[in-house]
Amino acid sequence: MKITNLENAGKVPFKLDGRVMFSSTDVEMIHLTLKPGEKLDLHVNPFDVVFFTLQGIGILDVEGERISMKQNDAIEVKKEILRAWENNSEEELRILVVKIFN
């Protein structure tokens, strides 16, 4: 068994602070931190995703619908759907991103 924490987790290959907490052929968990004012641009993924807000508040844009997300909120976004994140607050936004590969 292997314990992964933020200090030893691998970084995602883009400019934001994303850490791979777990990865298998079926699922991947990313711990994503957005500083105040940071954004994750509109994009699509070829897999379903569940977002769970660990800390803070932010805006999830799903195909033009702006959804306010706060601590302990969860939402599923199906594959091939446009999505983006924005931290429009004064504190860090921490999100657990669960990618479901099936």
C-alpha cells in the first residue's frame, strides 16, 4: 500500500497547482488548487468527472452555465461537455477532481 500526500504527489503537466493523488486504469484523483483570480480555461475531457470542493468558493462554468461551488459541494460533469473553473474569491480554492475512465 502506498500513501500519497501533497508533498510527494506528482504534478499535472499544466501551469496550475494540480497534484495526482491516485491513478489507475479506471479512475484518477487530482488535488487542484486555484489561487485568488486563477482560472482553468474552458476545455472538454473524453471522460466523466466529479468535482468535490474541499475548501473555498469558486465558479464552475459548464457550457455557459455559471455554477457557484462552495466547500463540501460535489457535481458530476459528463464527458465531452465544456467546463472551466474560476476562483473569484480572496482565498484559495481547493478541488478534488475525480476522473472516471469507462
